[in-house]
Amino acid sequence: MAIKYFDIPVHTYHRAVVPAGHSDIPLVLIHAFPVDHHVWDATAAQIIEQTHGRVTVLAVDMPGAGTNPVPDRASVGEIADDGAYTQAMDRMASSIVHAVHSAGFNRAIFAGISMGGYATLSIARQFSDAVAGIALCDTKADADTPAQRANRLAIAERLEREATLEPVFHFAQPQDDDSAFKKSDEFIHTFMAWIASQSPAGVAWRQRMAAGRRDDNDTLGTITVPTAVISGSLDPSSAPDVMRPIADAMKQSQMRFTEIKDAGHFSCYEKPAQVAAALAQLVDDVRSVSTPSADCSALPLTVNAESLRVGELLSDIPMTQGAVNWHIDRREQITPDNWHDVLSAENTFVVLVKNSRIAVAKAGIQSAIHTGHMRRLVELAGSYVAQTLAQHPDALYYLGELYDAAHDEMRTYIALDFDVLTDDTAHSVVTTFVSRALMQYDWPIFRSVSGLLSVHQAQLGAMAQGLSLWHSKTRYCGYCAYATHSINGGWTVQCEGSDAHIHFPRIEPSMIVRITDSEDRIVLQHNKAWENGVYSVCSGFVEVGENTEHAVHREVQEELGITVDTVHYLGSQPWPFPGSLMLAYGAYALDTQLNIDTSEVADAQWFSRDEFMQALAAGRIELPGKASIALRMIEQWYEHNYAKIKI
């Protein structure tokens, strides 16, 4: 049976422009425990600056890191009697290589810090053809000793049992012999924020994976590609005297050892410029071996900044990171007569939606303690409400299945539409149920709260919201005006007058585009229909007969009066307000003289990064909501400053 790959998001810090006839060999950064790829942010920026943008720099997130979901238990492979995942490290390594291949790269330089180093060695052992070079930073090749393994598993068990991140807070707490930077407020606050953004279940999963990994000392002598070994002088677990033997064992490799002074276990964050210099040298070593005739200085002299972003897809797009399994086959088996069985099934839960609002637990700190997020959806046990709700099949929508890592179980989710349910006032039981629910829970507008939910609950909420609003518009047949009823678990409505008249949810495609110019400024606009002060990127519906790229050119010309080029895809987002799919693009302005459509647009301006921050700090502009893809588009532009790159 084929091994199922884990979900591995690939984050693009920078995409290099490669001369014709040359292959692009990216540098892939693999993060440390217990954080995610952001630990590499400062080093990645330094690499881009030190190499003048001539190397593609990517990063990956391990399973359970950041917003990446925790794999289901069945996919981790063999599990030891003590709970360690003995095959997960190798499976993650193969998943990373698969993700990099899927991004368009046959070979890469893999650089791993700490736990990322374990993954890098696994990649080197399993996929030598995919490895152009490796860097091992603040790591080791040994497997855990029995005591270390037992300690990891004890921490994992506590993380899972108590749903707390407290066991790993010590990574952000400096000791007397740590580096000067690790003792600074900047390190403590930033690292604590990175830890707080993780889920206890995800941290525990990585501990179980690391506990079960194999010893890779025998791999060291087989490595033949250029290698960098980097060690912080103050690292308590991977100090230079631990890592020099690793370097010495790589007798077939062109190896460079770098000791980073006044740095501990997270040297890529403590001393990013020095680590970047070592990695930049590794890139040069790889190029001298892989492409001896390549002259990487022969890049085009004029390259617009937006062309450097081509291939940089957005990451962490709200309402897209969940892992709900739609199970279309199951919902199509649901009939009005078997909803009671569906609701009564084990591990079935119901979420509540009403018009544009959704039920969440009353505001407080309890949800934040357990989930790491500010709000959480109400989830009623299906068996508890089966008797009441089964008599109202038109108010029920089957959402799908979702793995709950905290309880190690698959859960089925159903949405209950209060707008449909409250149409039936003849049943006192229903009236009582509705009245209590309206009082017991908060009912915020889903759009305002979606950014405060976990990625999985945000996805469930988007599905429930979209179905509810669609049903509100399809209560009568569009062909003959007869009433309709719900079938297929709420994903289809059928006409009472003709079985041939069926309707499905309709999605309205909309393009949204971020426009930059030759100075890498961004144009932001304020539309008359928006809230006061909100500035965002250009957007509009796709018209009949056109594709989204044509819609980009048309809408930009109509609203802003400029022409764009280098239109490239960034990502997409469901936008159930009421039923759009946002298709995001980047584009480069061929001219910068704005001529706005005053009937729709109140104002539009070009912003450099400094001007943008000054306007934001002064309150002259406000950004789009946290749930929007528009905010991620603006954030990506702000984070990746290609105006500094000299080609």
C-alpha cells in the first residue's frame, strides 16, 4: 500500500530569476522544535540580501506546526509500545521532498536546525538524488537515549492530557550561560509568541516523532554533496564539541564547519547574519559542483519586483487551512428518514448557524486555554439533540468528518440552520430549544469571528455559513416557483413540483489583485461601499464569458485607470458572504498615474513600506479584516521587500 504523504506547506521567502539554460536549486529551510518556519525569518532575509536575490529561499512546516494540521493516527506508521512514532520522521522526510517536487524543484539544498536537522539527515539517507547540498545547524545524528526518549514522551503525554503548552515554555526562558540575545526582551517575547501560536496536539505529535527516530550516524559517511555544519558556541545540547565529530564523519563531502560565537541552540534566530553567510557559502559550493559553467551574475539587468514573486503562493489563508473530509458519498446517502441515525451516531456534533451569525461559546479565557484561539464554536453532541432535530431535515446540513487530535478520534459535524428551524413554531420543544440556545451562546457575525477560530473550526463555520445563505435564496424553485426541500444532506434542493428540478450551491468567482510598481510600492484603494478608513487591494466579480486574468486587467483599468502586466496566481479563499470564491493574483503596473472611477472608488494611493506604516500608525488607513485574503496579500508584500534587491 502506498504511503500517504503528510501535508507539508511550502512557504516562499524569495523566488530567484534564473537565466535561460540554468536550473533553479532552492534552499529549503526546515525549522526547529517547538516552533514553526518563522524561526528562519531573519536568516532568510539575510540570505536574500547577501546573495542579492540570486537564490530561491523556501521553508516548510512540519505536521502539527503552526497552522499545519496534525496527521491522523493511522498515517504515522508503526507506533512503539511506549507511544513513540518510529516511522514518522522518515515519512515526514519523504513528504517534504514530495512537497518540494510538487513546487517544481527536482533537487534542493536542505538546511535543518535542531529537529529540522533530524529531518535533513533522513532526507539525505532516503533521497540522495533529490539533495544538492545539506546544512546541519544545532543538531545531532544520534537517536535519543532511553532517558531522553522517556522524557520526550512524558512531555507529549502531558501536552495531550492537559492541552497546555506550558511544558515547552522553557525554550523561551533564558539561562545564565545563554547568549546575550537570548536574554533580551526581543528574544523572550518573540519566541514565546511563536510557541503560543502552536497547538498542544501538534507539539506533542512532533515529540513522539522525534522520540521514535533512528540513529543516523551511519548516514554521515554516505553524504557526497557539499555540506555546512553550523554550531552555536553556547548550545547546551549541540555545542561545537558535539557537532565537530559529525563534520569529521562526512569524509566524502565538501564540508565547511562554522562555529557561531555567542549563539545557543537557535543560532538562525540569535545570529541570522552569520548563519546566512554560512548558508550563502554553501549555495556557492553547490553551484560550483552542480553548474560549473553557470555565470549567475548574468541575470537580466531590469527585472520588475513582481516578477520575482511569481511562484510565491500565499500561506495561512483564512478558512482554507482546515482538514475537513467532505465525504460526498456519505451525505448523498442521507434522506429525511435517516437523519435520526446520522445524529445519533457516535462522535457526531452539531454547530449552530443563523443567517450571517454563528453560535460560539460565551466570551472568556477558557477557550483560549484549551485551543490557543480566542473563540470556539459551540459543538452540541448529536445524540443529545437527535430526537428534537430529526423531525426538521431541511434545517440540517452534513459538513463532513474531522480528526480531533485532542481526543484522538474522528468526528462527524452537522450544521443546524436556525433560520429554517424557527420557521416551525408549532412544536414547543423546538421553541424551547431555540430560546435557550439564543440565550446560552454568543451569536456574532461569522465574518467578524472567523479569524479568531482555529483553522478547522473556521472551515466548518465557512461551510455552515455558505450553505445557510444559499438555502435562504433557494426555498422556491427557480424554474416553476414551487417550494423546494433539502436532499443529499443539505447540499441539494429539489422542487416539490418536479423531481427533475434540482439545484446545487452556486459559487460566484471574484478576482482580487495586489498591484506593485517598479519601486515595489503597493496601490491601495478605499471604496465608497467600505467602512470608513479601510484601504485594500482591487477586487471585482468575473463577468460572463471572461477568465479571471481578463477580469484582473478589466477591473484594474475600470477602477484605477492603469494597465498591468506579470499577472500571476497567489491563492484562493472561500468567501461565504454570501457565496464567492476569491481568486487572488499579483500584478505589475506598467504606468502609475491613477485615474479612479469616482462612482465606486473614493480614493486610491501608492504606498512605499515606510509610507504604509506611517499611514497605519497615524490612523489614516485601516486594513481589511483578519479573515480576508486581502490582508494576507498585503502582509506578504510588506514582508518581502524586493525593492532592496539589486539585479
